[in-house]
Amino acid sequence: MEIFAIILLLAVFYRMHYRLPIPENSEQRQSFIMVKKSLSLVLISLGYSSLFPVVFRNSGFAVATVLLRVGITEPAYYDVGLGSAAALYAMGITLAYNLHVQGSDKQG
């Protein structure tokens, strides 16, 4: 039943973005494609595990990837700040996930 829900979500996601115009600027196009790939990976990962901690971790990594991608295209100083913020965010997501998993192991 879960796999059917995942396939349905992917179909709806594809249908929603089917007629979206792709930006003309190559940097915007790359960012647009990167965001779509990140969202697709999160939706596909739901097929393997729909547990909240795993979905939280995978979604957090997708957001960190998008922040890194946006940071790469920004001018000097902003790119360093966004890249550092994305790295700290990813480390925070990893720490929160690991602490949750360790807490779950002690309780169960």
C-alpha cells in the first residue's frame, strides 16, 4: 500500500511540474533542475522508509543541498555565508537524527 502512495505522489508531483516553463537563464535553469531533483529524491526515499526520523533527515539534507546550490550562485561573501549555513544546518540535522536514534535505542 505504501508503494502505491509513493507512486501516486510521484505522479502528482510530475503532473504539477509538467507544464512549468524552464527558466531561460542557465543558472536559474540549473537551480530549477536541482530543486526538482532534490524533491524527487525525497519522494523516492519515502518508498524505503516512511518513519518520521528518516523523512526528517532526508528532507533536511535536500534543503541543505538546495541552500548549497543557491550559495554557489551568489556573489562573494554571500556564497561563503550560505555555504557555511548549509553545512551547519546539515550537521545539525545529522546531530538531531543521531540523538533521536540513540534515544530510541535506549527506550526500546
